[in-house]
Amino acid sequence: MGGQSSGVRFNTEIAVLYAFAGTGSFDINSIENSFDPAKLADPDKTLREIKRFLVPSYDEKLFSSWMKIGNTYKSRIIKHSGQEPKKLAWVGGSNIGPVADVEFLGHPTSGISIKDSGGITLSNLTPKALGIDPEKGVDVFANYAREEFNDMKAKIFTDLLELAKQNPNKPIAPLKPKYSITYNSDSNDFTCVGKKPVTASQEKILSSVDKNAHWQRVFGDFFQSTYKERKEYAAPLYKKVALILEKVIEAKMAEDGAISRILKFEDKPYYYANPKKLFYVPSQESASDLRLKSLKYAMPEGTSQKFLADIGHKDSDDYATIDIYIRYANGMFETNPTVRVQSLRNPQYLAWEEII
């Protein structure tokens, strides 16, 4: 489910659900008549959630495209598994739950995980899933290199404060209008607008670099939008944390079951679908002998940190490769970084089976 906007998610997932449980005539204005309730495990709940999430974000072109894809995949899944699901369910608006977005009941597999675009994205994780476990409220990077992190932030903050001073009483919004900073010439202080506005002196703002906060989002936006000019501010931080995090991630992935969890293997097999490919993902039993073959640090892509992990079966020289990103998914300096595992290459070496 990770990596897609809500509107894309709802249109793609429900279109595939419709391929399995539709009446043959979809009408966005008549959801009850568009689905066969006998094919749904909990028709009242499912139809209620379709109305809630799909109707406001309905994209006829995207939905129609995925209905066609869903029909094709349905026939191949039935042929591959030898049977049709007895009942179906949809995960709804939740980002927490099983891997399968469209769930199969009374079937050898748990269902289908659906991604609309990009490479194979496996999961959004907390840093703790990779053994990165900072103190509560402390930024991941600050946890391992506090001096370098604070120095980087202080330089970024100072530059934006000076820019604001050069444009008194005018909001500066580096990326989005709702995240801005204004220098108030009359009071000689600054108003930073985020989820809540904060007005403070330059000294108070610079003394706050130790921890992230919602009002600091404008400084993160500024750094991201001017990264090429200011990337040297982050060089000492990235150099230090790269060496530390390599060892932390390697140790975590050596633990029993860690690779299986990171790669989203489950008790039951499932199908993974994007617009061009359909894969059969075996159960976690098939992942029991997977090992980390190597972990390499890749040069930073902007403000994200990237590691390349080669993973394969214990007694094989073949391996699949994944990208592990540590990134500010919800606003740099506003919240803690998150982890995304994506761009799986050569999935056949993890026992994935390509159906289409």
C-alpha cells in the first residue's frame, strides 16, 4: 500500500475488487448496484467504505484502466491457483494491516497487493524495523551524529533567517504556501507557519535546532529546494551516519526472521500486481534461508539516505537487490525520518514467480 496517494490507492484497489466482485456494470453513483454482495465477506462495511473513500476521489480513466487490468489478472490468478476466491474483502482506508489490499477468503493465497506505478515497492517501515532505534523524540540522524546534525541545521536555519530579513514583512514559502517564514521588522522576530504558527527571536530559533518541530518544516523545505547550493552542510553528517547505519542495518538483517519481515513475506502466499506485472509471492517458509549477501551505501539523493541490499538464498550465488531509503517522508525537520524498502530487482531469486 505504501508509495501511492490516497486517490490512486482507492481507484486501483477498488477497481481490482470490482473485477472479482462486480455486477458487470459499474456506476459511481450507485455503488450498491455495482457490487454483488454475495461475493463480499462483509458487504455492509465494504460498500460503506467504498462510498467513503472512492466516491470523493473517483478518477474514471484510472479506474477503468485498472478494471481491465483486474479482469486480466483475475483470469490468470484463477488459472494459476486453480480456484476463485469464495469471498473478498478490501482493507479500506487503513495503511496498517495485511500486505494484500484486496483480500481473498477461502483461497490458498491471502489476496493481492496492488501498486499503480514505479518499481516494486515492498513496505514503509519504522526505522526500528532496521535496528535504528533513537531515543523518543530524537531525530534518527541526530541520534547517531548529534553534533554534525545540529551544525547542519544551524547553517540552514541561519541562511533562511538572513533571507527573510532581506525581505521584511513578506512570507517566504520555499516549497508550499502553507509552510512559510516572515521577518517582522517592527518586533525584530520571525513567524514560522506550519501546523501552528510560532513567533520567536532569531536566538530562540537557533537554540531550537536540537529537536525537530512542526514549525521547522519551512527550514527543511528551504534545504530541500536549495540542496545543490547547500549540500556541503550535510556532508559531515551523511559521512558519519553512513558508516554507523551500515553496521546497524547489517546486524538487524542477520537476526532470524528480519529479512522475511522486511521483504513482506507472510504466513500465506499472495499476489503482487502493478500495471505491467503480476507476481506470485510464496509464504515466509520460502524465505527461511534468505541471507544478506551485501549492503552498500549509495551516495545521497538529496536529503534521503540510500542503501543497496543484495539478498539471496543461503546456498546460492544469485541474489535480488532492494533499495532501502531513510527519508523525511512527512516533512524534513518536522517529523522523524521513515524507512522505505523499494525497487526490488530480480525477485525470482527470492522465489517470486512471474505470472505475467
